Amino acid sequence: VFTSSEAFSESIPGIFKFKQGDYKDLANKIIEANKAGRLVYNEEARQYVEKNHNLNTLISKILSFYAS
């Protein structure tokens, strides 16, 4: 995933951050990731998303938010 959003942390597996609105930085990040062999299916990232962003987790977070 390539993103400029501050909502995403670079500590999340498979996240590549680039400067917002900077297409040259995005292009460079893609080139760097490709050269490093990092543009591959990422099971670790899939598991992270499944664990932290699944529907049950979302519902729990919503309920906790409105319960407080």
C-alpha cells in the first residue's frame, strides 16, 4: 500500500509512505520498493489488517466509543 495519509503508520507491514501531493516522491517510493523486491504479496500485512480491521473489531470499537 502506498499512501500519503498520516492515518497510516510506516510500522504497519507493507505500508509505503510518500509526501502528500508529491507524485515524484510516490514514483521514487515505487521504484525503491520494486528494486528492493518488496512489491510482493504480503501475508504479514494481510494478517495485520484481518486482526486489526475486521468487522468484529470495528463493531467493538464503535460500541466502546458510544458507551463512554
